[in-house]
Amino acid sequence: MKWSLVISKEINEKCKKTPFDPDNIIAINAFTDVDDTDTAALLVKEAKETCLYVLPGFKKIKCPCIEGVTIRSFNVNLWQILLLYQDGSIFRCLDWRIKNFFTALLPLRFTKLAITRIHRPLSLSVNFVDQICWSCDEEGYGWILRMKNPSLPSNASCRLARDDSFPSVRLKSVAVSPGNSGVVWASDSCGRVFVREGIFNEKGDEDNLITGINWVRVSDMPYSVKSIVACNDSVWILCEFSPGDILFKRKGINPPLNYIGSHWEKCQLPTTTTCFSSMTGKISPLIIIFLSHTNNYYSNLHR
């Protein structure tokens, strides 16, 4: 796997290719564009507002502003933009890329979802096939957002995820595969990794077990987990290590027969001496992007 340095402070200062300071980048999200090209969106904190910048070209999208409230996480795909705020509010923009593609001069419209707010949320992970979103809060509880009709903001629900585990798992991050809502992995505050068990979808939206019942620990991971990317048939884990982090891929995942997999495969990282703060990814084809603590972005986007 070959990696490229996508954005760095040096590019901004010397080449003047970015309209913002990379130190202000909060997060990044990879997705497939309208012409089937692989690209990414950046969430950037500016002086008076938070904006999205879409590669290539750094097309700017203004995010809704809530005074005194920051955006904790976001998700972008071809059909929608979801913004998760610190107070639990969620804003959505539908068909944004198609609208923005043909009417570039018109501002995009974001709609606030009328749902139960997640208490001090940490992250947001989206499955766009079944319209199921996973999140977790600062107390370690998992939350499920379901949108039965994506075109109707009022036709959405948000509730605590069922957890029959004993003892209960206190989550730090959750990742659901964008293309398979049955592949859900998570990590807890101790850096341990878990997989969601008991997910069934025989009745579609009416099935109460569409989001599972409990968490099962994957005990053969000896390192502390920092970030997770879930795909249809693989899961990528970024782990803490010194002098540089380690990347593992979970092998043997074969939904719906096997969601846990069989073993871990160690993979090459962009550098062996860098500690990364997070990673994001997409499927078909697989794209993984890393954010280092020095705000350098590495990606296999340009292969």
C-alpha cells in the first residue's frame, strides 16, 4: 500500500494551495464524488465559523452556526452531509453534491433533525444503505440514529443502544461499515476493541434487533486502540505504540456468517515514527486517510 502526503503546513506556506491554515483542520472524511472519483472533505475551524472544504479545489461550504457550540464530528457522502454538534444537535443537507455541482453559486440548505439529543457526543459513523448512524457520548453510552425516510427530517429517531453485556461496555468510539449495517466495531476507554453482536435485519426497519443487543470483546488485540475504520469485509485498527503507531487489518470477516473475523494482519503505515490522532476511510475502493498530531494528512487517495 502506497501512501501520499496530501496536505501539510509546508504545502500551505510554500505552494499557497490551501485557503486555510492546516493547523485549524478538525477532521477529514473520504467519499466518492459524482463522477466516481475518490475525494475528501475537510472540516476546518475558522475565525468566526466552521466550514467544510471539498477536494479537489477546496470548494467552501459554510456550516450552520450555534453560538458557543462546536462541531464534534461529521460525515459526508454523495447523498448527504451530517454535522454532529457538541450539544447533540444534528444538521443534515440532502443531495448536496448534485445541487452544488449544478448550482455552485447558491448556498446549501441544512435542516436540523427533530430528534432526542445525544448527551455530549464524541463521534458519528454512518451506514448509508440502511440509514443507520452510530454515536457515543462522553459517559460511554452508545446511541443509534435511524432515518426511515431520508427526505423527511421529522421521520428520524435517536435512542440509546441496547447493551446486554456484563459488565456494560463504556465506549470511546464506534464505527459502522458504510455498506453493511451488520459490521459494527467499537473501542472503550481502556483501548480494548469490541464487535457488535445479535444484529438481525429480517424485517427491515421494523426489526428491533437491526442494531444488535450487546458487545463482544475481541481479545486477541494486544495494543491500545486509538481509531477504527469499518468496511464491508474488513476492519482497520490504529493502535498506540512507540516511537510510531501501528496499523492492523482484521482478516476473515465474512458477513453474515462471521462478523468477528479470524486474525489480525499488520499493515504498513505512511511512517514508522509518527503518532496519528485519527483516521478515516471509505469503501469501493478502499481509501484510508490519516491525520497526524502535527496536522499532516497521509492517504492512499492518489494511488
